[in-house]
Amino acid sequence: MRRFVVCIAGVLAAIAGPSGAFADSVAPAFLSGKSPFMRVYGPSQPPYGYVRFCESHPTDCAPQRIEDVRFQPTPERLSELDEVNRWANHAIAPATDQEIYNVSEYWTYPVDRGDCEDYALLKQKVLLERGWPKSSLLLTVVRDEKGEGHAVLTARTAQGDFVLDNKVDDVRLWNNSGYYFIMRQSYLDPRVWVSLDPNDRAVPDAIAGVREGQ
């Protein structure tokens, strides 16, 4: 039962759009392409919980100096992804926002309990403290194997986009996760979110703060 907590109820409302509709089935990740690098399709609305998080943690949401090339981690750096993912997964007990805060959606750094976005925020914070560039650590929203909203941390590197997930201890490339990827932070500005959904026809061709192939 560990770490299998349904979360992101508020995010689902945000990504569904005005009609509240989204794809009924979850496509395997490989259907979005076999490249180890995610493709961006345009802008997306930031999750409500993340917007509220930034209101209370403005410094943590501020952009840093942006590198035009993907981060090239050493083998030791890549090992840190696995180490931090496993540590957080076992240090934090799974619990819903309703159970902890008596609200349906609340993004924050967990102390001893949290849900999926809290795990992702904690992993991002720890890796930043270890010297990872902010543009390489991106909060990401997916549909999981059950079609439910879920948040993970994506590590954007020259070797590919790796997923740090509270459901599994192993760090995997995004296209080997089995998830349907919906949106994530822009590496240019963490306050901007971009669409990863090829079926999202509502997005324009370009947006300030988004670059092709990011």
C-alpha cells in the first residue's frame, strides 16, 4: 500500500479545461515518441496548487540563469537522482492533502507525510541544494497507469528526460514510465508551464518563455 495515494485532484480540474473533458484512456508513453527527450507543444495553464505554492514561496519559483544547452551530468550526478528519489520515497509517508490539511489540493514541502506533488517538490529542493541547475529540475503532471492525475519530477539532461516518481524507487526515462505526459514547467522560467500532450489542440504555435524542443 506504500506510496500509492491518489493525488492532484485540483490539477485534474486545471488540465481538463473549461469543459472538464480529457482523454478517457491513457496512452503508453512510447506512443508519444521513442526519443529520450520530451517534446513541447505549447503553453499550458499552471496547476492551481503550484500557483498558490509560488505565492507563499516566491524565491523558490523565481528563474535562475538559464543554460542554452541541456545539463551534462556526470555518472555521480546521475546517481544522485536515484539516491534522492529513494530517500524521499521512504522518508515521507503517503497521505492526501485532505488527510493532512483538510483541503483537496495543497502544494508544499512535506515534513513527514505528503502526496505526489509534495514528493516532487522535496526532491527538486534537495537536488537544487546539491548543485543541480534549476532549469534541469521540472515539476511535471501526468496521467498514471490508472488514468489518474499524478505529479513527478523530471530531470532534464543531455542523456534524456528522467522521471523521479514516488510510486517507484527506480529512476526511469520518461518514455519508459508508462505514463501519459500532460504538462511540465518550462526550463526557461519555472513559473511558466508547457503542454506535453500532442492531442492538445488549444495551444498556439508560440509563447513567450517557451522554445522549440525544450
